Amino acid sequence: MTTQKPDDLDAEPEPQSFSDTERYSPSELTSMYLSLKRVYRDLVARVERASRGAGGIESTGNQMFWGSVLFTRISVISKSIEKLLPNTKPREHWDFSSLAALSRNLVEAVLVYHWLCGDGIDQDVRQGRFILLYLHDYGSRRRLFPDGDWEDSVYRDLVAQFDANPYLATFNEKQRRVALRGEKTPFVQDDVLIEIGENPDEFRTTYRFFSQHTHTGPVAFYRMTDHVRGTGVETAHEKRYMMYAIGTALTYLSHALKLHILIFPDAETRRLHLTSQQIEYNVEVEQGRRKPRSDDFRHL
């Protein structure tokens, strides 16, 4: 298990398997958990700095715009995960299932980020992927709000863009029909995993395990008593599961940060568009808890 700050993002940390940790004593597990938590905290700090460091830069295309949007989401999720990581002291709350759901959410966000904004993607392919994104958004909203006032002209324009794109023109009739409905995730998970250098089979095991906890499948609760876990208190098994989630989050968060720095090379070093004090001031004014000053500097 990696226990040092991942300054070199090419040296990606690997998730610790459950069996690897079973031989350790409770005190050893605690030491390993706290070390891994520190690594994660340090990476989250870098991610947050890089996210804020990309603020205020005018986008020159879809890659930059959606890269900024998606990385902001990734940064927020990673921070939420950090807040769910308890300390090892009495009365701390331990809830792996919630952590698993957020970790799955983080991984999914990173895969979407790479699929849309990854480096070295052919321009026709990238544009085609954005068209698929817009169709997926349109189809998803129609399913959520079937009685809404939907403009057929918007859909017709998306279909025209689809048919004009050289990459999407290679889709067979079934692929085209499914894509135009916009009801399914518009990419194959395994393809994106291979693009970023991850093993689809290993990922699938992790993803299914996290999904069991996300959807309250039997794996999430069937052996709670046998494993002495899931009651909100610190146990060896709960700690092992937490460590696995942290390791997984570290791996995919590292991927996202590397890509973000490729899109925004000085994101970790440039002057921040908004300081922490300005963000706090904006929030307080907009929530009505503070009156704006005469030299109001609120801006997005």
C-alpha cells in the first residue's frame, strides 16, 4: 500500500485487497488506515487547488469547458469522501456503505471526464462524444419529466449534428437508434478503462462491490454480524473496507488530476481567481446572512 504523498502521479496507488490486510493486528490496521487517510487528504488538497486554479480561464472549446465542470464535480465528491473518513478515536462514526456509494460516484465521474476530455482523442471522435452527451442529457430529461414542454427543434438539431459527424456516421442502425434515444450511458465502460490503463476485470469486481452497498444489495448487510461491521462503530473489518475504498479513490483521483493538469497546465500554481475569503463573502451575501459592501467584489 502506498503511504507517501503521490507527488509523482504516474506512480498510482493500488487499492489494498481485503485478504492482504487480514493478517494485521488492530493496531497495525489503525496505523495503515491513518497513513492512507493522510495520503488521500494530501491528494484532495492538490485536487482542490487545481480545480480552483482553473477558475476564471476563458474556455476555448468543449474540452476546456466541460473539463472545468467535471473536475469541479470530481473535486467536490473527493472532498465529501474525505469528510466521511473517521478518525480512530471514541465516538467516531464509521459508515463504509456511504463511502462506497461516493467512491463509485467518484469513479464514474472520472470515467466520464476522460471519455469527454481525455488527451489524444481524434477531434471528430471528441465532437461525436459531445453530441452523444447532449443526446443523453436530452433523453434523460425527457424520461424524468415526460410532461414537460419539449422543443422538437432541439432534438432535430441534435439528430442533424449526429448524422453530420464522421465518427458517428460509422454507427450501425441499432447503435444509431439507441444513441438517438439518449436513454443509456453513451460509452462502454471497458473501453474507457483500457484508455486510462486500468484492468476492466479488476474494476468490475470493485464496481459491483460498491454497487451492492450503494443499492443495499445482500452483500451490504447479509454478513454484518459475521464480519462485525455496519453498526457505525470502528471494527477491523470496517477499517479494511474503508482502506479499500480509499485506495480505489486514490487511483482514479490521480487519473483525473493528471488529465486536468494537461488541460490546465498551471492550475496548481497560478493565482486563484477567487480567494477563500471572497468565496465565503459571496456565499454569505447570496444567502442573506450579510449585507454587500460598497466595494462589492462578488463575481463568478
